[in-house]
Amino acid sequence: MQFAVKSGSPEKQRSACVVAGVFESRRLSAAAKALDEASGGHLSALLRRGDMEGRAGQALMLHGVPQLLADRVLLIGCGKEREFDERAYRRSIDLMTDQLNDSGATEAVCYLTELPVKGRDLHWCVQDAARQITHRLYRFDDYKSKAEAPRRPVKRLTFAVPSRRDLASGEQAARTGQAVAEGMNLARTLGNTPPNVCYPEYLAEQGRLLAEQYPVIETEVLDVAQMTELGMHSLLAVGRGSEREPRLIVMQYRGGKPNEKPIALVGKGITFDSGGISLKPGAGMDEMKFDMCGSASVFGTLKTCAELELPLNVVAVVAAAENMPDGRATRPGDIVTTMAGKTVEILNTDAEGRLVLCDALTYVERFEPEAVVDIATLTGACVIALGNHAHGLLGNHSPLINELLGAGKASGDRAWELPLWDEYQDQLKSNFADLANIGGREAGTITAACFLSRFAGKFHWAHLDIAGTAWLSGANKGATGRPVPLLSQFLIQRAER
């Protein structure tokens, strides 16, 4: 999709389609009113006739409207004007995208970006629209023998801004929105790829491809021998039962000054999680290919950084393994030594994400990061606590936590902070090792973060549990691309600072 930004009156647009909003009850937006006046009241006459009320979800495509240069006019129902918030705005953008993609109009001019959205400015409206449209048009049909495609898909969309003074800001907003969406779509594609294709070495190859595509990225891949030499026995224990060997993928984005400390992103990359010897139930196990969505979001965020040429340094580390049961697999009761030298009693092999992440967190110490954020589909308990709307967020540095919360609000990709109190650490006590890898049924999300915190004492650290947000089940099953928007906004704000 190509995006452009322009200012100008809607009635003067020579386009395949002009898009404007209508609120309840038949209240024309400013752009729709201008179109109506230029057409001699044609639009308002149709609305009075009952063709449209302006309710959310309604759309009306008009052809050959008198006195207009555009071939078509698409009216989008926006609901009640006083309730038109960011959620309603996104629904309107989604509806417009679907209607245009099915209309035969390969280009259009959109005036929805000029609508008054509660608490948001024009820059946000353009950026969010570009992101939402790119996200909406995503299709994953790589493994279908016959892919379904729109007859004449929309290829170019122009966002309207009120004046020429808004052009530069609007163009930057459209570029940012599209870059974030492309990062999300990369994360979605990696998440949706079947586990017989997407295994640790496949993820490593994606890291190499990013380095080929963007010279500002450098990728190094550590194999089993190298990880063994480093003492990463916790990470290696997770992959022992699989024929697909683990990998540690290290990608460095160098957009900042050479001596500037990097931000580190650490992603859980379990390409398939059977649970190991602590085998999961069969129902829904196919969705355990999404257990690498934390790493997918790291790849996606790094792509967004490169597209936007953000002036900062980022280290992205992916701990990739496949958790399978066989005669070599790690058993409940085994004790392993982490890269940090701590010993862990593995009471449940299905609590494997923290085992790969702890060694990755120790590894990033060598980069002396300014801050570290790990991202993982870590606990089912987080799904119970927060559903599929908010990421769980915990950490050891309040300013970093507040930054991430703010980035979530700004991007609409929200997180919710959970406590990380010392009292919860007692649940990880082990009779035989320094700590156990599970802390019982109570507060499972928190005790998982407590485990990780034992390996994050040398830097400012935050943990995003995305178990409920990384993918959807049911009829719309697939990876969501979250939390790429939150992470991208976090890095954009860091770069602006």
C-alpha cells in the first residue's frame, strides 16, 4: 500500500473515491458537508430518504454524485459524535478499508483523518490510520494451494489534512504508522508459520535476512557448542528432547552514537511447546506454535527501527528452542546450572520459557544496556488475570515501567502493571537447588517474573507477559503482531529524548 498526504477541499478531489464520515443521526462531518453542498444537497437527500443513519458499522457507496470530480463517494457511519474515541475511529478505518478493497477503486482520498477523536491529535489520526490499514490488509495464505485475493485491491490511499502547514507532520505520521504495521506483519508471519517450517534455525535465518536487508543491523547466531561453552545449560535443557537444536540469535541495530548504551530486547522463541515430559493436553496444542511470538515481536520491532532509521542503539536477543519429549528430554526433578551460576530445580518442564530467558538475560549483561525489556508468552495465569486485552507488565525500575505504560497508552497497545514484591519470591524456594522453576498455582504470572528478576539484578529491567495478547483463537485464529506497537513507541520516544 502506498500512502500520501495532501490538503484540499473534498469536492475538488479528482479521485476514484473520496471517503467522508457521517455521525448519528445523519449528522454530516465537515468533509461530508462540503461534498453535500457542492452536489446541491445530493448526500443529505439520500440520508433523509433513509439510505443511512450514520450508525457505527454502516457504509454507503455512491457513484456519479453530481458536480463532483470523484468517481465515487464512500460514506462511513461513525456512531455518536460525542462518543467518537480511538476505538470508534479504528472501527471506521477498518470499515473503510474493507469497503474500498471490495469496490474496484484502486486509489482513494480519506477525510476520516480530520474527524475529531477524543484525546487525539491529527498526527495520531494519520499515524494510526496508516498502521490500521496496513494491518487490516495483511493476509497469510502462503500454505494454501489457491489463495483468495481481492479483484482490484486498493493500492494508494491519500490522507487529507486541514492545511499545508500539516503536510510535513502528516507525512511523517503516515511513514511511522506504516513502519510499525510492517513490523507487526513480520511478527504475525513468523507467528503464523507452521512449526515444521519455523524452528530455531529458521528464526536464526530470519535474523540473517534482516542484516542483509538493513546494513545498520548485524546478526550473530550462537549454536549449541558455543552456548555450552558459555554455560547456558538452562536454555539448552529446554531443547534437549528435540531434533531441532537451540539457537541464541543476537541482532545489533546501530543507529545511535558508537559509545551510546543500547536498549536490549529479549524474546522468548519456543518454536513449538509440547510441554516436554510435562506434556500439555492435546486440545489446542496446535496453537503452541505461537509460543515464539515474543521473539517474533523482537524481529518486528527491529524492522520498524530500521525502516524509521531511529537514532539509537538496540540489541535484540532471541532465545530459540523447541520443547519436545523424548529419551533425552529434561525430566521434572532435574537440576541445571544457569549461565549466571545459579542452580534451578525443574519441577515442571512446561515452565520452559523462563529457563531460556534467564540465560539470555545473563548474556545481555555484556552489552551494558541502558534498559532491558523481555517479551514472552510466559504464563496461562496472565490470560486468566488480564484476558486478551492488556499485556502483563512487571519490572525492577519504576521509571522504565512508567515509560512502557505510557508507550502502551500512546500506541493503543496497552499494558497493565502487576506487583513484583519480595513476598512472592518465597514461592520459588527449592530443597535441592538455588531456586525452583515454578512457584505453585497462586500468582503464577508474578512468580514467573520473580524467577526472571533473579537474573536481572545488574540492569533496569521490565518483563512483558503477552500470553493473552500475542494471538487470537477461534475463527480469527492467528498472531496479532502485538506488542510491536508498544515497543516501537517506546523506542521512538527514547529516540526523541
